[in-house]
Amino acid sequence: MRAAIILPALLLGACQVSTDDANDSMTVAYNQDLAENAAADAANTAQDIGGDIANDVERTGDKVQNEVGDVDVDVDVDVDRNAPANSN
């Protein structure tokens, strides 16, 4: 879905428009090199953003681990569960 939005923008950005006022004309040319450079820049930016997000998630996970730590729980399994409850 995102590619359907980004692709036309990249193609539009790769178009070079020139006007000739003397002949009252306009020329639109597609520059493949410009399109490839724009696509590479977009991919690099996306990769950088993804790396930043992964680093933030890792740092947050480390903070949670440091905050929670380990919890020790002792369970007494020798208690007779069939004994009547102590009613004091």
C-alpha cells in the first residue's frame, strides 16, 4: 500500500520540465538516474529509521529488564491440604 503512494511521487520527482517561451512549448523528460538516486535515498532513509526504531526497542527492553529484575518465590508444598483450616 505504501509503495503505491511512494512510487508515483518518486516518478514525478524524476521528471524534468523545461519550457521554451520563444516557441510556447513545454518539454517533460523522465530522468532514470534521478529516479534511481531518489529511490536509493528513500531506501537508505527507511533503513536508518528502522535501525533507530530497533535500537530504541532494544534500549527500552534493557531498561525494563533492569527495572523488573528477578523475583524469588518460595512455595511450601509440605502443607497438608486436607487438614481443617485453623479458625482462631
